[in-house]
Amino acid sequence: MVDFGIAMTPADYAIAPVALAEAVEARGFESLFFPEHTHIPLSRRTPYPMQGEELPREYSHAHDPFVALTAAACVTKKIKLGTGVCLVVERDPIVLAKQVASLDLISGGRVVLGIGGGWNAEEMADHGVTDYKRRFALLREKVLAMKEIWTKEAAEFHGEFVNFDPIWSYPKPVQAGGPPILMGGESRRNYARVVEYCDGWIPHPIPGVDLAGRIRELRETAERANRPFASISLSAFRVDADERVVDELVRAGFHRIVFGKRSDSREVILPWLDTCVRLAAKFD
């Protein structure tokens, strides 16, 4: 059984998050994912990582994902509400833990927390992350600290980057232990991160990357760490509405296929959703 979801940046010029969420749920999709960029520095020193593409306009026009997902939660009942991905290193872990827990409570336990290390060094630096090469070490501590807050009545954390004495922080998430955490990115270095402190992997299919082979490598990493591979969920993110691509991903073993499209108007997005519905129906 494969679940199908939708990902789009909720930009200020595009279909509104509420209208999109209602349309996604009405069409029977399993999930809706919103990405994150707080801003784009005008320097543009860090190149956009997708070769051959210009930086999309939506990156500098995005709503805050948790505000947009809360709006979506208020008009839906079933769809899972995901970040794809949350730039954890740019956020305070105590505040983020409360935001995620609050959304999980408001939505009735429907949050999926996709996370990533990010690519825009200048954007991170504006948030005080000056050592770009150590961003994953920072991300790890922030995630572990949030898990303490979600699961302990009196939580504390003492690390290299995150440090706080016992605190009370409520609400707690509806989902025991906190929402599922999915690591984004196609790098082989992510295998150990997924296995150590995540619930799943959410890579983006890109030309030249053999995701089926990467899944086999992830399985081997999990086996070496004595973690059951069945405990790791596999989501393919921002997938083109192409039957051949979807078929390859399903055969590779992905549990969730998240169709993605650049931010656009209601007149463009709703027909595209219908196309995705028809394609998903071929894999029932």
C-alpha cells in the first residue's frame, strides 16, 4: 500500500493554504507538505543546488510553514500535515518544540516533521548559524532536545550547542514521543542520521541518483546499528506527476509518494491535483 501526498510552497501570490488544504483532502490525498525559507539574502553567494534551474520566486515569498499548516489543520480532518522540510538549525529548539506540539494537538495528531540541513549558508548565517559545515551537528542536538521536551515532564538538555536546565513545557504532542521525524536529502551521510534519531527518510528524486540503491544502503546501515529496517518509513518528495517515475519509486519500496509543483494560482493547481489523483489511482 502506497500513500500519496502533495507538496507546494504556500507563497503569498499562490493558491491560499486553506484552499489548497481543502482541495487536497477532498481529493483523498494522504498528506500535505509545506517547505520553509524565512528569507533569501540578496547576496545570493550560495548557488541554488538544482543544476540548470534559477532560484524559484517562491523561495522568498513563502508563508511560515507552521502558520500555514495550522490554517490547514483548522479546515481539514484527515490529511497529515508535514514540513518538507523544516530548517531546524534556523529555529530555537524550545520554541520549535512548542510550535510542533501545539500543531499536533490542534490537528489531533496529524503532524509529520520533515527536517533538513538546508543549503543556503547566508540564510543560516542571518540566524546565527555561522559554521555551515557543522550544521548537521547542530540539527542533531536540536532534534534530540525537542524529543526530551516532548517526552519528559521536566526536560533538560546539555550539549555543545543546546543547553538548558530542567523546564516545564506544554502542550505535549498527541503522538507518543512526538510526531514522526523524516530526514530530507539524498546524501549517503544521511543514513546514519536517519537510523540514529529519525523515523524516516524523505529524499527528492533527482537525475543521476539511484534511490533504489540508496534504500539498500540505508537498510545495511540500519542492520549494522541493530535497528529494524521496517521501523524506517520511506517517502519520495516533490515527485513529478509522471507514471514512469512513480512506478520506479513504488518498485524501489517507497511507502509515500509526495507529488510536488511550484507555487501557482488556484486555476493552475486544482487541475494539476486532478492529474495527480488519476495517476495515484493507477497504483491502488
